[in-house]
Amino acid sequence: MGVRFAEAAAIAAVQNGRVTTAQLRACGFGNSGIERGAEAGRLHRVHRGVFAVGHLAPSRLGDWHAAVLACGEGSRLSHRCAATLMKIRDGVGPRIDVTIPTTSGRRRPGILIHHGALPPYEVGTWSNIPVTSPARTMVDLAHELDEEDDIEWALRQLQYRRLFDCTALELANRRRPNRVLTRFQQ
């Protein structure tokens, strides 16, 4: 298990301490190897098909990365969680926001799944976590926030952090219109 575990740990190191069952299998783990790793305290189940490697110390980045991994290929951290990760705003909801590019009826405990197309220009990575782009995050956030002042503050943070791209924001807003955000763009 030593070499296989070292390979899994190397993968987890770039995924905020998390690894999927498929990645463990690619390292040579079978079902019994995964079970033995869990019994030995080297693997800790976080979500169906996702494990923390080595320990379960609290980690916001690890939790966010695990949620994205649990939702499958093409999934991205989004909405309030993505905005908090990018420091556009502070504060997350009771569940982790993840957008998936399919309309599958997938459900995961602790994860709020949003459905929507994610074209390549609306995705990226932040702290090695697959995430929606700053522009897409801002548009998603504008649909979640109730107060115009909150939206304005988030837009100012976007500018302050040099993440503001007017063209990308207009394009994202055209794909998912929000009248309040449109008013701020004029």
C-alpha cells in the first residue's frame, strides 16, 4: 500500500487533501485496499466517492474541493462559495454551492447543486479548485443577493481585486440576465 498511498497523497496534495475513488483506482487501489485505508485511518470518506487523505482536520478549501469532486466532471464551485473564495464577498450559505453542466437529478448531502451550461470562458481554477469565472460568479451572486448595496459592494471588490472584466461580465449577464446587475453596468 506504501507506493499506491504515496501516489494518492500526491494527487490529494493538489486537490486540497481530497481524492476520488476513481483516482484511487488509477493508483492501483481495489475495493479492499480502499477499505483497508479507511480502517487504518489513512482515508476518510467525505462524500460518496470522495475521501480526505491522511486526516479530517477542518479545511474550508478541502470541503469545497470535495464537494466539486463529488458532483463529477465539469462541476465548479459557484455562487456564494466561489465569491467567498475569490474574496469578492464574505459569507456562505448552509450548503456548498456547486454548478454542474447537466440537468441530472443528482443530490449530495451538504451541497446545493445548481444546473447550467458552463462554457470554457466562464470557468477556471482558484486555489486549485475548479470554479466559475469571476464574471459568472458575479452574475450568479446577483441572483442570490437581495440588496443592491450588497451587489454594489461585491462589484467594487471585483474591481479592487483586479478581477473586473467588463466584456466578460456583460457576456455572462447576457447569458443569465439580471436587471440589477445590468443597471450597474450602464
